[in-house]
Amino acid sequence: MPLQAAFAQVDITPPIGTKKIGWLREIVADSVLDPLFARVAVIESGESRIAFVQLDTLCIRWTQTADIRRRVEQQYGFLGAGLMVSATHNHAGPAVASTGEVPRDDAYVETMVSRVVTAVGEALASLQPAELGLASSFEWEVGFNRRVVMRDGTVQTHGRFPDPDALFIEGPIDPEVAVLAARSKRGDLLGAIVNFACHPAHYGGDGALSAGFPGVLARELRARGCPVALYLNGACGNISTSDPRRDGRGVSMEAAGRALADNAAAAISRMQFRDDVELHSRSRTLALPFRAVTEEQVAGSVRGAQRFIDSAIYDRGMPRLLQRIRERKTQPAEVQVLSLDDYAFAAIPAEYFVELGLRLKEQAHPRRALVVSCANGMVGYVPHQEAFARGGYETTFAAHSKLAPSAGGLLADAAVDLIRSVPLRPPTP
């Protein structure tokens, strides 16, 4: 059976008056800057079928992922093991989870899940013979490592270099803009998947609803003849559009989206398309350890601790967090890998640090690994182990940062094992 592909999208913009998340404090949406979408890509080869769902939301909970998979399987017979659900980590979207002191909007979540399932059905119904291409470009002026090491050895997240105590940027970025594109047998683009690592945090702190730069990327590619473009965020946990080298001045939402669209279009122009791609899906659920909690961590007084917005929010949430850790003992986390020949999309349910994403890519060689963060659940920030000694916002103990320093390595190891479990395809003679 020849390779087939299809793409679909559905509007998931919440109504005015919906509570937003992504800024810890309560913000109520009072305007819509641009629409939010759920986008779907389905690829089929022989008896194998995989699908990607991308949401213009901050996160996706593992229970919501399970619900989407269950409904898709019941309604369309598509096995959930081959379905990846990821969020762009958009900070200007609705309360799809409870964060800080903002409760989850269950009515909105039900509407979103229902529309996602419908969009998957639309994609399945429109499958057509297709060819796939995979290529990469590199972008250096959109994402920046936001952790600045100070002269005392601590880190300031969103530090700025006019500060006389700023010393150096702690780590790297991942400049790869990886693109998977599908075209019809006539040569018309059906859609694309773009993978890049960066926080979409524009308009998170005000009342505007927006899809952020991933929405601009999709709009720009649509204008260039690509009907649907999914944005799968990479290891973005410590990567931002704010440039610490320039007093924190950032790349605008529009500029970031256009730059990524330029890169994606350039990658597509260089692609070699083919229709003999092998598909595989693998997954494993880990039991990740929680942090060994100390009184200093609970009080936020550990060296390098950095609480954003309002320290009282952390204090009020601490009893609930400690109870959860005592009751659960460990944190479940699914690692999933969807492979297309030697390209592997590795889903990590976290705000994963770029150092870990780059390690995963390197250790997966000779396969080409692509990290998809905020996928199939959300366990919070997962920094690389060395970051904990310096502190910063992402390592400060809270509901969004509660796992042991070893968690990042455990997730990377599992992903690499899954990637390597798929045999390398022999080179074409």
C-alpha cells in the first residue's frame, strides 16, 4: 500500500472571559489577537499509521491525552499508541490545566478535546497518496538561553548583561529548524511539521488571547502555499525570545514567526521527497523520582532560589504540593517515539532543558532525533542536573519544578533506548 498523508486543523479559540494560564497569577481574557488552533497530521504506510496533534495551548495533561487517544480509537479505530499530542507551550492561551492559583477550565477542555477528535477524523477521511521530505535549517536570532550566571555563581533567569554582576550565559541554544513536509503526487504541499526550541511567551501577561509566534509561523507558511503547519516545540525549558545580551529586549512575535517560516520554506525548497518511508511507534512510561525536599526548599531560601510574580503564591501552594509528593511517591511520565525511517520524534512530557535535548540528539546518532517537549502530559520543568547547583527560576521548588535532578537524564536515556530499538533502514542502493 503506498504512503498516504493528510492534514487538518480546527479553531479552538476560547471565548472572551476565559481565564488564562502561563503567568502564575489570574488573568482573564479580554480580547483575541489571533485565533488558536489544533492541527493534525496523519501519515500511513502499509499497515503502519502515526499521527501528530499540535495544540496552541500552554500544555496538555496526560489524562487529556489519554482521553483523545481513547475517543480516536473508539470512533476511528486508530490505535492510541501511534498518536502524539503536544502543546506549543503558548503562554497566551486558556486554562487547560490548574497552574499557580488558576483552576482548570473543564468546560473549555471538553470542547477542545471534542474538536481535536473531530479534526483527527477529518484527516483520516482525507488521506491521499503522498510523498514525504525531511530537511533542516538553522536559526540563531529567535531563541536565546535565558539563564545568566552571576558573579556569585548563582543563576538569574531572564538576567540581563547591563547588570554589573552578570558574568555569562549558562548554556547553549538548539538552532535546528527541522521540517517534515508532505506533498501530493501532483506536487502540491499538503502540510508540514516544524520543530524548533523556544518559549512562545508573548502576550502571556496581559488579557489578549493569541497563538504566539507558532501561529504567525503557520499563517506565513499558509500564505506561501503550505495549507497546515504544525509547530512541535523542542527542548525549550530555558530558551526564550528575550535576548539577555541586549538588556532582555526580545524578538517580537511577528518577527519570530516570520523568521521560522523563512527557515521552514528554505528547508522545504531543498527537500528530496519519496514515498517509501517506514513508520514505527514506541513508548515507555517511567516513574520519575521527586526531589528530596528540605525546609529551605519549602521556604524558597535555597541558594539561587528565584520566585517569579509573587512569592506568596508559592507559599500558599506548598501544603498541597507536599501532600501530593507524599501520596504519589513518584511521578509517571510517558516517553514516546514516532519514527519515519531514521528520523525520530521523541515526545517528552516536560519543559525540557536544551542541554538535555542536545544530549538526546547526540546520543541517538546515527538516527536523527527531534525532541518534542510539552507532549503527552506535563511534569513541569526538567533542568539538566548541573543547573540545580546554580538555582534560577526553573530549579526553584514549586508545583512546576518538583522532580529530582536525575529526572532529565532518565527521560533522555529512555528516549534514546526507544529510538535505538527501531532497526536502521539499509541505505538505498
